[in-house]
Amino acid sequence: MSVRTFFLKPFPSDNPPLQLEISGIVDRQFNKLTIQYQILGQLVELAIPAVTDSPARKDELWQQTCLEFFLGIENSSQYWEFNLSPSGNWNIYHFEDYRQGMQPETAFTSLPFVVHNRPNYLLLNLELNLDKIVEIEQKIEIAIASVLQSQSGEMTYWALTHCGTQADFHLRDSFAIEL
């Protein structure tokens, strides 16, 4: 498989988006998934959760700045939602179908990723062995997204593509990267 570059765009709304750019790469080698997010711009505008000394599984990370991706198996309605907070906290949810049967994915007990936070950029790198949820020969479909909270508390929703009339990262049509 080859490395894919991605660029996220904010959901069209009446509120002007933060003056930021979100891009990155995603790759699958055998059954190891690598994702790197890069946020560039005036990060002083962004509310970024403080790094924790003890990263842990946490619910509702999307209620603040959170980098996300959704992973589905080709020709299957099931999918997983991965939440990565710049604080180091994380979560993975498994869904049987569109927003149905949401359960914490217990196949993973940690989700180690590295965050570099500087005044004008934030990098997040994740390497994940998919063997616990996906067989090596199965094709996967990925949606990449981010929820960004401004210092004033305003939320913006970024994705590869916005397929609905509201920001909705769960829409299978937005799982635009095939690996």
C-alpha cells in the first residue's frame, strides 16, 4: 500500500473557521496503520487540552479539541471510531452500523501516540497494529476528522469531505480513503 496525503476542510457554516490548516498522511503496511496529523497556524486561537502524565481511555473527548478517524471494513456495515486527544487521552468505539450498537472497543487496552505541540504547529503520530480487529487481507475504508475548539469555546468540525447537511463524521460516504 502507498502513503496517502490528506487535507481536512471545515464544515461550511456561518461562523468563520479558525485560521488553521490540517493535513497529514495515512498508510497501511501489512496490518500496521500509521496516521500523522499536522495542524499549522496560530495555535494560540485553539483550546488544546494539557498533556497528561497518565494517558487513559476517556469518554466524550470530542467535546474539546480532538483528532479522530473512523475505520470500516469494505462491504461491512461495522466500523470503529478512534478519538485522540492532544492530552494523550484516547478512546475507541465499535459500531455495528451507522450510529448503532456503540460499545467501547475492548480489544485495545492502550492507544500509544506521540504529540508534539509548538506555537505554530501540532503533530500527532499514531502507529497501530490492526490485527485485533481487521484481518490482513481485508480492505479498509477510513474517514479522517477533527473537532477543534477555539479559545472562546466555539467548535469547528473538520473532515476529508462533508457529506451531510450537518457535520457528521459517521456517514459511510465520508470514509474516502481505501487501504
